[in-house]
Amino acid sequence: MSVLFTDSGTGSDANPIGGSYVTLTGIGGLRRVSNKIANAAGSDTDSAAYINITTPNDQYCFGTPSTVGGRDGGPMVRCQTNAASGMLITDYNGTDVEAYALVAGSFGSFVDRDTGTYQTTSVVRFQAVGTTYTSKIDSTTINSFTDATFSSGKAGFFMYDATQRWGTIEVGDFVTGYTVALAQGSYTLTGQAVGFKAARVVSLTSGTYSLTGQATGMAMNHPIAIAQGSYIETGQAVGLRIDRRLSLSAGSYTNTGQAVGLKHGSNVSMAQGSYALMGLAVGLTYSGAAADVITIGMGSYNQTGSDAAADYAMNVASGSYALTGNAVGLAYGRKVAMAQGAYALNGQALGIRVARTMSMGSGSYAKTGNDVGLTQHAPAPRLNLVSGMYHLDGMQVTLLYSGMQGGIFGNIPFGWWYKQG
Amino acid sequence: MTVRVYLMPLVEGTRGNFTRRLPKYLSLVDGSKCTCLRYGEENVCLLVVNSTDAQHTALIANADVRAMPTDLDTVVTNGARTAIVNALEALNVPAHWVANGQTFRIVFRRLVGIFQLFQNLEGRKLRFLQASLDAQISTLPQAVRTGMQDAASALSLDMSSITGTTTLRAALATIGAQFDSRPVFACGISI
């Protein structure tokens, strides 16, 4: 629930009040008199105004009568801006609170009646949620009824008799800041989504999700579980930040354009599927403890452009892996275990550095272009190449290891070795 | 005190300081909780009253007042169906959909559903019943057809089966049927 507007009543005398108060078309407005809200004139007359602020369909308005007078007046909800229309309550007989649907100012249609009386210092509240209207005096529910005359509009106030005075007017909504649960379906967000903030859990079930344009401040501070489906993010996603865990199950994930701050504070588990990263993927890092692991299951992985360092263990299962363009700093602090499959490295592969063990299972390995720094450093210097075809084209610089232990290149089994260039 | 549902006319009357549209016999239930569910701008309403037995007797003494059974889970039977249909159709409320075996609760909710559509049109300053219930939707003024779609959207109604050749009568029955599981709040309770 959010408070959208308050008025303590205090202010210079004004007729009409003006500012946020807009008179309902065709009837008198409201005055500010001696730091209270009053009707349009010093005599009994229809008077009403709505509070001209952005107001959700589900809304409330309350006020406190400082002088009840004839009690013919009260808060309004869903006032229309182009006619003297809206829902109002009044306690004109001092015994019951009655609700009316005012349509184009011609007639008020009786809607509901229940026992209740305004008192000075009472908080008289009227609210609309869907087609359900409720009025309260302090915490006691008075009216509760269904009506569908108006689905939207602004909150306001109605007064008839000249002697009543109101202070402490408040308008609000029923928006909460908690769980957003998106069930299966298609979701399209276009344009600007400022302040789409889910402070708790966002659960996205299977479906199609398209985010285009700018999504500033889409901050989610807790787990995001993304189920199987297609997820497309295009354009700029500033601050799409996930500070905990991101679990991506099988599916297709496409990220194009700039994804600044796509940051994972802890584990990233990527199950079997297709992952395409194009353009700039700055900050695809994770800064967890040394034991953190990126596990990439079987599938096709296509990485183009630049990528930042992934400093921990990388297990690469059987599949097809294509690296094109720059792969700066694809550094492995620990181990790279590459299972059977086809591995193609094109272009420049600077700093593919395996500080420990590189185990390459049976398969085909094709490497073209520059391979500067394909090094294997001590300690634990071992390069195990099992039976298979190994084809090296282009410049082959510094296939070294700097250890001294147990032979030169470990075990190189019988096979065909062919070098060109 | 018992919550009861009555069908009665709406009339212009003085209430407080204004001429207002009121249930015709509202004065007979002074002092009792009540909720008026209007048929939009048409001069018909369902008045739900937490009435005394004496108030109930006074209300039903009027020929233009019809009362539903106190127990709304009572099932509609042949004779009751005929009376209901005749009473509603005479007021230009489509009632062909009322069937034996339905409960009065369902009848009430469907009527309220149809009334809600009319209320929402009223709020848009539109009115249906310049036309016959047997008129096809396509013959209604464009503003009314647009208003009907907007009202249906606002009330989360499925209009996909309603086409230009659908009669107004059939369209309203389709709409009413979508309220079977939507409770109505009246007299402070859920019906």
C-alpha cells in the first residue's frame, strides 16, 4: 500500500483550492477555509473535486471531519475527469452511511446503506478494489458492496452542506512490493520500465519472455529461477543485476546488445542447452570463492566478441565448441577437462592459459590462426593426448611447458601428427 | 433479520438533499442494511436487504416486487422458472437462459453479471436498450459496441464467442454465465 497524496488542511484560504484539486465538471469546487477543506460556498451546494495525480484503479481516500455539520459529504473514489461522475459516500442522515454512483452529475444512484455515523476525529475511509467497494469509520467496516459502474478514475471529495469541515485528507493505492509470480505465458515489456523492482522473489515459469528497450533499475536481490523456455533480451539492460544465484535450466538463451552488470555473485549453473552470447558481455564474471564452478553441460556454445576472465574450474562436456574473434583472458586457474567432441578455435586466442592439468579426450581438435600463450605452466605439468587426430594450422607458438618432472610432454601415444606452416 | 433478494423498479425520489435514483420501496426497509444492484441506466434493480419479516411482508405485498427464496441454493423448478422468466423479460432483462436445476444463487449471480455490464456502460455514459434484445450486435451503434468491448475488458470477460451476428440476448447470456463463480458482495456479505 502506498500513500499518493496527503493534505493536512493547512494552507492559505483559497476558492477553489486549486493545485492538485480539480473541480468535477459542472458542479462546485472545494474551498480551503481556516486550514480546513469546505464546500464551494457559504451555503449548502453540491461541491466536489478529484485529486489530480496518477492513481491506480484500486485506490482509497480518507479524511477526518473536524466539523461534521450536516454530514452530507465524504470521500470519493474513481472520479471521472470528464464528467461529474464517481462513487461517493455520505452520512447525511447521521445514522447511516450511504453510497451513491454519481453519473454525469444528473442523478446519484443509490447503491448501498449501512449503519454508521461520522464523528469529529473519525477517519472516514472509502476504497475500491476491483468491483468491491468498502467504507470504514476508523477500523470498523460500514459498507461493503459490489458495483461495476466505474473501473478506474481518481480519488476525491464530495461535500454538500456549508458547515462541515474536513482535514487530513489522504489518497493511496494497494500496490505491494513483494512477490511477482509470472505463470506460463508470453510477456512483452517495451519502452521504459523504471523502478520495476522486485525486492523478493521473481519466479519465471516456462514461456516466452521478451524484454526490449530500457529496463532501468530491474533489480532482484534474491534467487531468480528461470525454467525451460526461450528468453530474449535485446537493447540495453542496465542494472539487470542478480546478486545471488542464477539457475538456468535447459532451453535457449539469447543475449544481444549490451548487458552491463549481468553479474552473478555466486554460482552459475547452466544446464544442457544452446547459449549464444553476441556483442559485448562485460562483467560476465563471478566473484565467489575459489571453489565456485562453471559447469557447462552438453550442447552447442558459440561465443563471439570479447569476454572477461573466468578464473575457476571449467568443465566442458562433450559437444561442439566454437570460439571466434577475440577470446581475451579466457583463463583457467585450475583445470580444464575437455571430453570427447569437436573443438574449433578461430582467430586470436590470447591467454588461453591452463595453469594445471589439461586433459583432452579422444576427438578431433582443429586450431587455426594465432595461438599465443597456449601454455601450460608448472607445477603439475602434464599434457595427455589420447589417440586421435590432431591438426594444427598456422602459427604454432610456444607449445611449452616449464616443468622438469617426468619427461617432456607427458604421454604422447602413437598416432598421426601433422604440422603445416 | 434475514438477507433476501428482491427484484423491483428504480424510481426518481428524494433522498437527503437530492433527487436520486432509488429502489422504489427503499423506504419500506429503513434502518436495514441494503445494497442496490442496478440494471445500469434501466429502471430495474436487485435490492439485497437484511430485512425483518415485517419488512419482507410489506415488500412482497407490492405487485411489482419479486422475491427470491431466502435460501438461494434452492433449485429452480418448472413453475418457478416460468415466473422468473416472465418477470425478467417483461423488464427487458434477458432470461431465456434460466433453467430448471439451476440454483437461485446462480440465477442471482448471472443477473448481477449482466447488470454489471450495464453499470459499466452507464459509467461510460452509454446505454444498450434503445435496441431490442433480439437485435444483432452488429446493428448496435459503434460507440455502444466499443463501449461493450471496453466494459468487458474492464470486467475481465471473455467475448471471443460473440460476433456481429450474435443477438444482444445471446451475448448477455454468454456474459452472465461467466459470473457463476464470482461472488457478489452485498449487505456486507458474499453471496
